[in-house]
Amino acid sequence: MSLYLVIILGYLVALTVLNFIRSRRIRSQEQFMVAGRSLSWQVMVFTLICTWIGSGTFISGAEFASKAGFSALWLAAGAWVGIILIYFLAGKIHTFGQYTVGDLLEVHYGPAARLIGAVALVLSFVSIVSYQFVAGGFILNVITEGAVSETTGTVIAATFVILFTALGGMVAIAYTDLPNGIIIVLACLVAVPFVVHAAGGLETAKAALDPGYFAAVNSQFGAHPWLKAFGYFLSTMFLLLGVQSMYQKFYSARSASDARKSVAWWTIGTIVIETIVVIIAVFAYSRLQGQIDLSVPKAGGKVVLMAARQLVPFPVGVLLLGAACAVVISTGMNYLLSPSTTIMRDIYQRFLDKDADSKRMIALQKVLIVVLGVVAFLLATQLKSVLEMSFFAYTIYGVAITPALIAALAWKRVTRAGGLASIVSGTVVCLTFFALSKIPGIPAPDGDPWGIPLIYPSLAASLGALVIVSLLTRPSPKDEPLA
């Protein structure tokens, strides 16, 4: 058995034991869903980093960088802008202090918005969980040099994510994210100079790669390169501005001050890590491109993992592969807890059993976590591209939820009808264009029908409905921005 695998599995077993111990202390729904609203800003920083830095960074970001070079930073930059904007809302979000985004939507837009928003969230987040499982299979396959197949690795990753999440909910997530976040930051900082050196430095990498890899936008980047680049920017920005996993963390903070302070440090950490991962991917690909066939689905996503095995010393490689495992586990847990919380809070508790006690809610949510985990695994078995699935998941959530959510927090003129129209139109248009990309006969380069990234028609529909319907309808006394 590979020594890499032994060390990483040992770490996962240790986390399992710790989560089991912590799970025995959970006594209430509030502890399970939002960690008893007790997280310090120091813990918040690392759990926020782990929530966002997932296989979308280490796998789809690497896949993107292998194909488009430093243009991949457009995908990350949207998140950076989103985090900066979130800083000004973090205290207000914490003060609202509920459990889900649906709680906030219903206060301003009514029960229908809560229900439709829940559907969009579950679709998006189960998709995100599915490609965390696929990423886990990638990692274990690379670690063992093929001894563990990608399919078997996906099963192992899914098992750990489902087990950890069902054991302890937000308590397990936050305190699993603390060591994982430290490993991620440390691994990236230590690995990058070794990879750049192994690739022969900047001049050697430039000589080995097409000039487009070092351009602001690679000319090979979709049918309309600038349109595609800005589409990635918008999709990540709108996802982050409204993503429930982040709001759930803000609800978990012990104070509004802790929430704001954690966002400031989260901004710095995310910019540094995502930039370093792209640098590692580009320089590693310049050295390893003869071993990577980009025409094979998902092949580019392995470049950072291959760098950990071939381009850095063993201790650094273990740390980097450990970081890759950490992001899969942590992000999978965060995005698996959120849809289960949404279904329990926004559908079951709101419409079916308003008086359900905490013990029953916790027990049912644990069962639901397993069910959603299995659904995500089945979706993972059909996945062809982590990058394509991440773009869809980011987009449907970002256009369906975020415009109405931010308007509820900041725009006095938004009405209940406008918010509901935004949620419905964003969801329907996004699903329609995604379905069109799968129909034979319709040109869809890089998954974009007629070369148009689905973020544009979807976001235009969502924002247009929000503004136009709000201006055409009269506000009710309830239509006030949240204080």
C-alpha cells in the first residue's frame, strides 16, 4: 500500500474519531445546524476557507488552468469580489440569525419564495457534492498510481463525507475545517516554489506552453473568449454572494464582530490560495503535459495531484495531497449539510411539522444527509467534467437566489412579487439553457448553446424580473429591507 495513502487514511480515521466524540455532545437542532452560534472568528476563518476552497479550486480550477492558463483566475476573481461585498453584509446577516437562506427569503417574499428557493438550492448543492466525490476518486487514484480505481476512490470519498456530516452537523464541519484549513494554507505556500523550480522557472514554462497560457484571456477560451471569461467571473461572484453555506457560518458566529473579522481574513486567504493553485497548475502542466491528454474528459483536473507525486519532495507531496483530500472532505460536508438543512427547515419544519422537537429533527436530518449523499454519488457516476458541472451548479444558484437575497438586504423598493419572479425566472431559464446544451443538433461549444454561456440569459432574466416586476407592483407593509 502507498505510504501516501496510509498517511492520508490515518488522518481521515483520526478525524472520524474526533467527530464521533463531538457528535455525542450535540443536544439541540441549533447545535447541529449552526454550532450553537458559538464560533470564534479564528475558527470561522478556516471553516470559511474550507467551504469555498474545494475541488472547484483544486480540480476544476486546475482543469481550467491546464486548458487556458492564467485565464483560470477569472473563475477565482469573481469569488474575491463577492467576498469583499459580503464583508459589508456579514454583520447584518449574523444579526438576522436564523438557520437558512430560506428563512430570510420568506420574511421578505413569502412562503412560495422559500419553497422555490429550496428547490434551486438543493439542485445546485447536490451537484456540488457530486463533484467533490469525483475529486476524491481522482485523488485516491493518483495517490495509489492506479491501484485504487477512480470509481472505488469515489466510493471511499463519499463514505467519509456522508459519515462526517451525519455524525456531527455544523459542529463536526467547523472543527474538521480548522485542521483542514491549516493544512490547505500551509501546503499551498510550501509547494509552489518547488513546482516552479521543477518546471524550470518562468522562461522555461513560457517556452513550453502556448502564449495564450500567459494572456489575460486565452484565445482558445470558448467560442467568445472574453464573454466566457466574464461569465465565469459572474457565476462565482453571484454564487458566493448568496451561498447558504456561508450564511449558515455567519449565523454560527458568536457575534456580528466575529462574522465581519472572519470575512476580512477569509478574503486574504482565498486570494492567496486560489492564485497559488493556478500557478501550480500552469507550471506543473508545462512540465507534465506529455503525460496529460486534455482531450480525455477530466484529465486536466489531475495536474496538481500529479505535481504532488512527481515535482515536489515527499513531505511536501504528502502535505499537498492531504490538502486536496481536506478540501474534498470539508467542501463536501459543507454542501451536504446545507441542502439537508434546507429541506428540514424550509420544507419539513415550515410546512409539514411545525412543532417537531429537536431530537426528531436531528434524527431525520441525519437520515436525509445519507439520502442526499447517495443521490450525489449516483450523479457523480455520470459526471464527465468537474468544470462543466461546477459552472452549472454555480450559475443556477447564483441567478435563482442571489439577486432576490441581496435585494432583500439592501434595496428598499423590491417587492414580494419582484423577488418571487426573480427566483422563478432565473431557475427556469438556467435549466432551459442547460437542457439545450445537451440536445443533438444545437451547437454548444464548451457546453454553451450557440456559444453563449448560460450565466448571461439566466442572470438577465433574474435581474430583469426583479427590477421590472418590483417597479410595476406596489410594496406591501412587509416589503422592507432587512435591518
